[in-house]
Amino acid sequence: MTIEEILNRVVLLGIPLQIEYCTRNGRVFTCEIENIEYSQYYGGGYIIGYRKDIRADRTFKISRIQKVNGHSFTRIYWNQLGDHFNKI
């Protein structure tokens, strides 16, 4: 499963996610985001989400997302993502 497939479902269902993200400067951090949608300004390679920890909307480049809910996105199975995804 690709990160794009995961994000398509997250956007469709309105589910919050915890991501590990690497900035363009190489800083890696983990945060929880909600109200996720694809960026209309930057295009399909980016998402916008509300970061709960800093209480602000932020834009994330999809290719820089390293993990989703603690799992490397190249090895995610839907049953590892939590109860929200069991509704699919």
C-alpha cells in the first residue's frame, strides 16, 4: 500500500493521523494532524492538515512523510492503522 492510497482514504473519511515528517532541512518530528486535504495551492503532492500541537494549519510534502501512525508507509496494513480504518 502506498502513502497516496492511505491519504486518499484519510481525506475521504476525515480521519486524523500521526505522522513522522522530515523537513527539507533534515529535521524529523512527529505530530498529529487532522482535517487533512490535498493542497489546492501546491497540487497533489502536498497535503494540508491542522497540527494539534501548535494549533495551526501546515502544509506537508507527501514524499517527506516517513511514517504514518508509527508504521513505515511502505509496510502498512490497514489493521495496523487503528479502529477508524476498520469501518472501510
